[in-house]
Amino acid sequence: MTKSLPKVECIARARIPTTQGPDIFLHLYTNDQDNKEHLAIVFGEDIRSRSLFRQRPNETQQDRMIRGAYVGKLHPGRTIADKDDRLGLQLHFDTNGELLPDYNFTTWDSAKNSTLVRIHSECYTGENAWSARCDCGEQFDRAGKLISLDVEPETGIKGGNGHGVIVYLRQEGRGIGLGEKLKAYNLQDLGADTVQANLLLKHPVDSRDFSLGKSILIDLGIENVRLLTNNPDKINQIDYPPILKCVERVPMVPIHWTDANKGIDSKEIEGYLRTKIERMGHLLTEPLTLHSSEQQQHITKQEQHSCSTHNTANTETDSTIVTSTTKRDNAKIINA
Ligand SMILES: [Zn+2]
């Protein structure tokens, strides 16, 4: 039985020029599950939200431009949202006002082009407070970089070449909120690991829910996903065939593991990553000593895995099984 999907609606979209290179299009979503402002950071003007572009009764072309439901690029004096004369682009709609995708000109064809996707959960400390307790900030930056690039020179990983989506879900601290996360940090300073700390606070180990991410990707017309993750549970939560298929897992190996001079180097993050691998079943290479140069030589090249090879074996909750599965996976990466 498949659980019905949350309903999402994109209420606004805007172009954001970035310091990293390409413009991105920030999409703000509402939904029927919570009152939080979940986001999609979209690379590529032609990846279109169906709910945003749907025509609304009595709205003007100006209204549509203000909501961000326009094709091409805005410029002073432009009056029509559905048509960009300068770029020669025009959108078409059916009689119900639904966008008719035009895969040759105005709409990204995700069935033909697998799309690089990251489902990212908000982490205030990792993204804004320079925290070295976790790698969320690094993963967020890396996802944006990979989506922009054709190929990542250091690893040979195929990027998105300017097309891709980072879904940004407001579920701070694995879903427990920032206040509780700060308490968990104090418990970690008292000797608990991240899993024990959550349990001591009477929270689940991980209360995140990625189903909103699934609905947002479907709304954006994404079909075939190359998912940037080490988390097998995320792969299972996103896969929704035949509408949304995870066709490849692209691993996110910590930068510090491949280059000792870069990335996050702290005692706290070693413990954090170790717990992710050993107790949460994350599919990461597990160096026995994170800083030994011998290990680092082994992890110079990342292997891109097909999702299907990981879907069944790694979802066990028994930590013993998870650990042994992870070790099998490690062997695969190290031998690659
Ligand atoms: Zn974090």
C-alpha cells in the first residue's frame, strides 16, 4: 500500500543571482501537513513547478510575473508573463489552465535527463553558525557545486551541468527542532553520541519525513533522480515509481576524507560521522582512523552506485546488520 502524498503548492518563485556562478530559482511551498515554509532551490529556468504555473481565475499577466510564473527572464517594461519575446519562448496551457510542458523549448525533460537532486534538512548550526559538529553546511555547498558543474574535477563525479534541485526542508535537528538539538549537543559534550542523546531526550533517533520532498519533486516535473545522499532510508522515501524514480545514488564523501587539508576537521565530527555509519546505516566509507594517510589514499575515487543495489539490504534497523552491510559497502568503495 502506498501512503497518499502530501499536497504541496508553490506560491512564489524568484531568480537569485549567486556568488557561485549560475542564477538559481528559489521556490517557496505551502503544504497540507505543516505551516512551515519549505523551499526548492532550482538550478535551471526550465524546471517548472506545475502548481506555480497553473493559471488562476481572474489573475493578470502582472500578477503572474509577481508570483514568478513567467518564462525566460524579467526586464523593466515587460508586460507578458507567458511569453518572452527577447528569448522567443512561449508557454501554453490546456483549457483547465494547466501548463502544457514543451520539452523541446520551455520545459526540462526529466524523463530523458536524469536530474541531480539533494533533499536537505535545515541545520541552523551547520549552515549559519560555522558548526564543526556536523557536515550539513559542507554537504549543502557541495550539492550546489555539483549541480552547477559538468564534472567534479577532484572526483570525476558527473554533475548536473546547471540543472538540478535542492529541496530544503525545515526539519531542524533531524526533526526535533533547534531547542532540543541544543540540549542534545550538551548531552554529547557529556559523553553521549548523537543517537543516545536523542533517545535520552525521548525523541526518535531520526524523526525526519521526506515525503514533502517527494511531492515537491513531482510538482517540479522531476521523474528520474540521481540522489545525492549516503542515507539509504532517504532513497527509499523518495522512490515512488513509476512517477518518481531514483535511478542512481551519488555518494557524498566528506571532503576531509579525500583531502586532509580541506573540509571539516574536528573531534566532534569524527564522532558524528562514525555514529551515522555504525548506528544509522549510512553508506559511507568508514576509515578505521579518520586521519591516517593510508586510509585517505584508498578513498581517492568515489564510486557512483545504482540505487537498486542498496534498496533492500540496508534498511534493516538492527544495528548489527547495518554495520555489517556498511562494511560490505565500504569494501566495494575501497576496492573501486
Ligand atoms: Zn547539521
